Amino acid sequence: MDEPADARTGDGPARTRFLTVQEVAETMRVSKMTVYRLLHAGEMPGVRVGRSFRVPQDALERFLATSPAARPEDGGTRAAGRLSS
């Protein structure tokens, strides 16, 4: 019975999963450099571990949910990529 009570029963604070920059980039389908830019600009929360960064998974989910790209301003009726002639 060496384990803490919350480890045995599951009653306790949930453990935060930290993602690497590579995992964040794959999830967002962007380059690692884009993730680094977001981290350095303070637009995405992250934790520095030595010389690398880790992003809490819940922070990434919040970032994606509140990102301007997640909610089109015109209700999605704008034709993306169309050039006027």
C-alpha cells in the first residue's frame, strides 16, 4: 500500500499531459517553427524544460477552441482563395 490514495482510486486531480512541439505541430498541421513562434510570442502557453518546450494538452485544446481560425467571421460564407478578376 505504498501508492497514494488518488493513484489507487482515481479520485484526485487529473494528471496533465504535456505535448512536445512536434506533437503540437502535427495536431495543428503546421510546422514546428510556427509552434515555436506561437510559444515565443506568448500566444500559446508552454513550459520550458531544459532547452525544449512542452505544451499542456488542455492549453492546446483551449488555444484551438478560441483561435480566430476556428470561428470564421462571416459564418463560413467567404470563398477562400478566390481572386477577383
